[in-house]
Amino acid sequence: EVDLKVEKGEFVAVMGPSGCGKTTLMNIIGLLDRPTHGQYHLDKKDVSHQRPNKQARLRRDRIGFVFQSYNLLPRLNVLDNVALPLAYKGITPVRRQKRASDMLELVGMRDREYFMPRHLSGGQAQRAAIARALINRPSILIADEPTGNLDSSDSKVVMELLADIHRQANTVLIVTHNPELTRYASRVIYMYDGRVVGDERTA
């Protein structure tokens, strides 16, 4: 029973105990799950019950995802992992590699582009995952516990990176258990038992 409006360009942190619905909410916003009832409007258009192929296109073009476990493909090097989403848009291999390399430069990972995921630290793997999430230039970035597997210094690097992405007029939504990280957000949503129980501006 969530009633929530997120404005373009906001940085929203979602907090709450395990099982309260944070990830389900992110999955609905990211068009990975369909709501059982109610509506979800993206840019004033009801997208909650669109056909799966239409939702998949919207997801590919508008939304980037960053996961706690990075989800890098172990058999591809970092450059190919980051370039992979472009393959689904029919972009040529040379242009894919160039764009992926530029994106890795942006996240400070160009010197690791030919490494395999198993040779990266947690912080490096998460930065590579952020580069992959940004490769299609999405207007919405969804990060589910993006620092959950990282130590405090790597967490800071990743959060500064997300803050930079937000400053470029992107909408950023993060799920976190760590109250320290909410200082990067412009707004904090608190959930409990599938409902929004608090909504605070931080700036």
C-alpha cells in the first residue's frame, strides 16, 4: 500500500527493516515486477500493465540497476561486462568498446578494463557494475544495497560516485540499511510492513 511520488532529479534513500518491501518497491519502479494492483506512472504515463516487451525496452533505455552482489558475468572481462547492455541495442562492437572504456574512465576503472571480475576488489567490482548501469545513459539509477558488501572506504568511493551521477541531473534511488549513507540523499523514505511511514527532506 505505497503511495509515493519521486520528482525527476531527486536522490532518494529508502530505509527500513528486512522484509518491509524496499526491494519489491525498487523492482516495481524498475519494471522488474508488476504491481498486483494500483498504478505506476513513469513520466506521467501508466506503465504498470504494459506488455512485457514494451516494459523491457523502457527498462533498457531509461533505468540502470546496481546490485549488492555486483552481478558481473565471471567469464567476461570488465570492459565486455560494461559493454554488454549496448549489444542489445544493436551497437557495433567497436563503438560498444569505446563507450564502455569511456564509462570506465568516468568511474576510475580504465586501468582495470581487461581484468576478470574475480581479480577485482569489492569496491572495484561495484564501480564496474555502476559503469555498466550507466552505459545506456539511463535517467533513473536504482541501487539496491550498493555498499552492502563493501568496507567503509570503498562505500565512501561508491557513494561519492552516486552523488556525482545525481549532480548530473539523474534520478537516483538507493536502498540501504546504513543510516550514515542517507546524508548523500536529498530525501529519505522510511518503510515498515509494506508501507511508507516516514518521508524526510535532508537538504
